[in-house]
Amino acid sequence: MPKYMDIAVNLIGSSLEKDIHRVVEDAAAHSVTSMVVIGSHLEESQQAIGLCEQFPEQLYSTAGVHPHHASEWKADSAARIRSLAQSSCVLAIGECGLDYNRDFSPRDMQRKAFAEQLALAVELKMPVLMHERDAHEDFLAILTEYRPHLPAALLHCFTGNKQSLDAYLEQDIYLGITGWVCDERRGQELASIVPYIPDERLLIETDSPYLLPRSMRPKPKSSKNEPKYLPYIAQYIADLRKQSIDDFSAVTYKNSRTFFGLEY
């Protein structure tokens, strides 16, 4: 039976928060044995740690500041993340990066918060979980500066083109693929380039409760995505790559555990 690790779920402050126990149980019933709860700002990162303590070895977390919250970055933010990262359930710094699509924070603040979190990951010798949307050139420039010193780097929810794919692979980073690839409107380009991602650099995720796979039949009654749908996404991607689901799930599970420094 394949096992899965969902490398990015948004359980705190989302529509899934009130149903967390059921969400975790349903995930386990669908062979999603572990998942990483995203910390997108300092308070959320703290809450994620508290949640993980209720579900040891099922839930892990990140600690960081998402570009949407970069305007909240203060002189003591790095120190606060450093403190949060001492918790055993915190496996990576992030979610950090750049988002020029929404521009919820000024771009100069986004760049500052991103660079300082990469520097922190270097200092702590921790992996980093990153976000990039419509900001490829600036993102790549900052990443390239720190990448030689980072133990491991993951761009989650990758939705770029072949050019950006090649550039990121050149930086030897992991790429997380979501149910975006199942969207016949927006995901066609991603679906066409997923076969070019090397086995050893591919991770899978739901980014719950967002990005419910549009191709699911029958459609779930709720529009909320959940970790229990990760096996569907895995099968969809395996088909695109012409791989058996057993081989694909084994490789991506191993990659996930390796990236986060867990046994597999």
C-alpha cells in the first residue's frame, strides 16, 4: 500500500481549522500518514507548533513569514523564528518568498523578509520552504545568492513554465506539485512540463484547503481541498509521467521524508 506525505497544508486560520481532528483522521485513512502545517506568519507558526504537539509524527510544521505578511517583518522577526525553530516539530524555515501577483506587502519588504529568512535557514542549517508567484527573476536572484549555503530548498506549489523550471532545477531545488496540475484551464502548461522534473526533485502536496483538483469525479460536495485527496493528485501526476503509482508514490514519499530530515 503506497504511503504519502503532504508537504504543505494550511490548517491554522483556514476553513479546515474547526475540523482538524477529522481532517487528520481522514488523511490517515487514505494513506496520508504525515503532513506539514504551514506557518505563514509568526503567530500562525506558534499555533502550528501547538497543533503538532497534539498529533506527534502525523503533523509537522514550518516557521516563517509568507510574502503576504512581509510588511509585518520587524527587527526581531528573525530572532522570533529562530526561537520557534527550536521546537522538534519545526522541520523547515518558511513559508517565505515573493508574491508579485497579489502584492499584499510592498515588494521591497518582501525581498528583505525573504533574504533574511534564507540567511536564517543557512545559520540554523535547516531546509527552507518557499513561495514564488509572478516574481521569478527577483526570486531567483535572491535564491541564487544563498543556495550554495542552504542544506535543502523547496519551492512549493510550483506553477511556472519550462524556462523557470529549468532555472530552478539548475539551483538543485525540490519542486512541490499540487492539484493545480489537474485544472484543464490553468494547469495545462504545468501538466506538459511535469514529466521533465527529475524523480529525485519532485514532491507532492494539496496546499489544502486551496486548489481542489478540478478533474475529480464525482466532485466533492465541499469545495475545500483536503490532505485525503493527495492520492488522487499522485495518480494524476504519475499518469502524466507514465509511471506506476507504486513507483511514483515510493519516490515522492522518500523525497519528502529526505527533504525534511525524517526517516522513511
